[in-house]
Amino acid sequence: MASPVCRWDAVFGGWGPERRAFRERIRFQAGERFAAGEKTAVIAKDLRVSLRSVERWRRAWREGGVAALRSTGPAKPCGAAGPRPACAAPGRCRASQSSSCATLPTLYNLC
């Protein structure tokens, strides 16, 4: 069985609360290092995250401080984002064969 920290949470529509808390701690560590003047590439390597993520966090930190690095909570539940996009190839798309999103093997349809 997968660790609860790394399990996709179909109820909340994203990673579980433990994983969100873990990622938030990483962002806070990055925020401390931003304040210390460390370079983005060094922070990304040490925290084992992408350079792009650290750049995004630094921009948020610059605009809103440590509060901007807080978790915004779980992703929207399934269906809250509105209707699904139309299939690019309707004749070959499995979505056109069934109205149930559960038949498609994508993360979008896990809930």
C-alpha cells in the first residue's frame, strides 16, 4: 500500500493533507533562504524541487512575504472546474463512447 503522504486524494481532488503540509514546509524553508539572500538555483538543488517552483515561490514571497507561501488548501473537487473540454478527435476519443469520466485513465478523472 502506498504511503499516505504520497497518495492521490480522490475526495479532495489533489494530494492529501499530509502532502500539502509537507510542501508548505518546503516553501517556508525556501522563504527563510530568500530572506538570507541565497540564490534560486542553490535553494532548488538543496530542497530537491524544480528551479521553476523556486522562482514562482520567490516571486510570491517578494509580493506577499511568508504569508504568500502558505497552502491555499485542497484543489477544487471534481466537476467544480466546469464542463470538460471537447475531444480533439471525436471519432477516436474514448470520452465520446461513454459519458462516465471514470472510464478514462487520467488523473483528471480519478474522482
